[in-house]
Amino acid sequence: MSEVLDRQAVSVKAPATPPVATTAAPHAHSGEEALHRVVVVGGGAAGLELVTRLGDRLGRRGRASVSLVESARTHLWKPMLHSVASGSIDPGEYEVNYLAQARWHGFHYRLGEMIGLDRAKREVRLAATVDEEGRRITPARSIEYDTLVIAIGSVTNDFGTKGVAQYAVPLETPVHAQRFNRRLINAYAQAQTQEDPIRPGQLHVAIVGAGATGAELAAELHRTTRELVAYGLDRIDPQRDIRIVLMDGADRILPGLPERISQAAHRQLEQMGVEIHTKARVAEVTAEGIKLADGSFIASELVVWAAGVKAPNFLRQLDGLETNRINQLVVEPTLQTTRDAAIFAMGDCAACPRPGTSGTVPPRAQAAHQEASHMVRQIERRLRNQPLRPYTYRDFGSLVSLGKWNTVGNLMDGLSARSLFVEGLFANIMYRSLRIMHEQSLNGTVRAVLAVIVRALGRRTGAQLKLH
């Protein structure tokens, strides 16, 4: 496999060409130099959807050479990370393999991590990749582009809080989510087999950040930890030993959503038994728990940090591109970066203006989907030398899953801009349909429906939790 990746990663050393259409085959070596080179960095929801559609519409037809740069091997929809962390799902059932996706949809998969940019040469610099034993997989190299789209998402913002990097687990990637799940299961196995009584805080989980990720994780953990005990961990008393704590520095949970949603979610979480602390500013995270600014201490064996996001720090050193205070690339309404018309940015790593407001487009899955759809048309216009059009964010509402059957949220009326509050089974169906829509955008309707059926059958014959 590494040989395939290395062959795909060879840098094309041809001068930049103007956007032109061509009838050459997309992977023919004799004609590839004449193709417009579109490079997308980042295989998250926005990036993978973009290269999939570009590969189908341009790559397969020989109109452009489309490449995806990504350091991971597989894609998992980010809103599912809390379910992976809690053990509700097996990520292997939902992951998309980049190499296979590239083969099926007419784009190139370039394994590697972007570490720099040369705008004069129009080259993206990639670091060498190594395996767990330190052996090199791919060399450090450069990839040339005519159009570059940066969609590398966001990372956790710890706001400089002491101890976060050492003792807290972020939920940025499937690796982080699976790491937390392993630590959770190990903590329960230790409690079941140790000779000493379960100590205070040993089976407590503290979640810092009560946005959608934190609230959804708290609800999932309340259910899955009790199901885990039901698999024979008879030394653990859920009522006495298990404690899920959700905290935020704001005066309410889900501070970025309408207050009615916040109140409904707060009420349902408290009914489950989740302990909620608002206006709680974290001063330090330790091996034993969390110190708050007011001097109080919350004992906890496991701490999840979901309090804020920012773009990766290296974006500040991308050959002079403009960034904001949280490292996002500042873009025009067309999604072009302010200092280079050949470079676009979208998703969580981009600060895109939102007309009619003083803010920017929020970091939501629906924004990533909309921007990917818009970028497909932008690149097609760029190939035809047509004027680019501005992107306008459309808010279709927000949904927050609070366990297996409980979901709350609001749906926006696009005609009147009114918000409709929804909860219960209908909201839950709407929430689950968002994931199916993402799968449909990547694999088509038939494969998306078949995947749902296969997973449903698998859950009837296997364990309801990921236990390893």
C-alpha cells in the first residue's frame, strides 16, 4: 500500500497553467501536466465531500487533476466522535477509507501532513510520515497546485489552562475518542478486580465544555456506563460509584444555541442524573480531577476537554496568509483567502464573513456541507475563467442528541426565518438523518441505505457496546 501512496505522491514539476478544459484522461501520465491541479488539504466532512464531487465531475472526465492531502487513513464524521468515546458505536462500521474512496471517485489520495506553503512556487510542503516503530512510510515532499483548498478543521483550545495537555483527553479525532473509550473500560475493569474499595472519584467523568459535544457525550456516557456495568461488573454500584459531571464557564449549557434548547437539554440531563455546573471556570486539571477558580475541587478519574476550538497553530506561518486570533484563515465571501486568490479555505479553519452580522460562519457540520457544495461550483467557474460568487451561510437549525431516544433542537423556516422547536422521536429521526445525508454525499443513495441496513442487522446479533 505504501508503494501506491508513494507513487501518487510524486510532485509534478510543471509550470502553473491557466485554467483550461482538456479531454485527456485524468490519470494519464502523458496528459497530466496539462490538467489544472486542484489540491485539497484535509479529509474531514468538507474536504472529503469536496474531492469526492470534484473527482466525479472533473477528475473522471479529464477536466482537472484532483488530489486530497490527509495524514489519516480513514474518515469518520466528526459529530460521531462522542459516540465512539462512549462506546455506543464501533468506528470501523462508519469509517471511509481514503484510498478506496479515491479509487472509486477519480481523485488522488496523498498521505501526509501539511507543514508549509510556498505561494511563489505554488507548492504545498508535506512532512515525512512514519509508522509506530519509526520507519518511514512516505518522504518529505512538495505537491504543486493551481488551485489550493485548505480544509483542515479545528483543534481543541485549552486557553492556556494548566494541566489540560497532560491530564485531559480532547475529542478532535477518532484516535482521541478511542483512547478515551479504552481508558474508560480499563477504569471499570480495574474497579471490578481491585482488592481495595472503589475510591471517591475513581469512576467519575468530568466534561469541561457544555456545547453540543459535551452535552451529547454526557448523555451517552450516562447510558453506556450503566450498560457496561450490566455486563457482569457486579462490584460497581451505578448510583453510588458512577458520576458524570458537565461544566461550562457560561451561565447556561449550549450557550451558542437558543435558550429554549438549552433549558430543555438542561432539564433532560438532570433527569438522567448528570451533574451540571455553569459559571464554572477551570483553573487547573490534575491527575485527581479539576480545580475551579472559586477554590472548589471536583474529583474525577477521567477529564474530557471540549471547552473550545481554534484552528491549528501552523496556519499562522503559511507564507503570509492572513489569520485571526484563533488561527483561522481569513477569507473573502468567495472563500478565497484575502492575500492569495488561488488559495481557498473552508470549514472550521476558515473565518468566513456572514453578511448582515459582525461575526463569521459558525463551525457547524451544516456549514461544512454548504461550503463544500459551493466550492465545487467555484472551482468549475475558475476552470471556465468565470467570475466567482459569494457564499452565503443558511442556518437550518441545530439538533442535540441526548441519548438513545432523546433529541432536542430547532428547525429554521427558510422563508420566514422563524425557528421551530422540536424534541423527542421526530427530532431524533432528523438527527440520525444528518449522518445518512453525509454518507449519501460520499457514497450515493443506494450504498448509504445498504450501510444503514447492514449496521442495523449487526446490532441485533452483536454487543450493544464496544467493549474493547
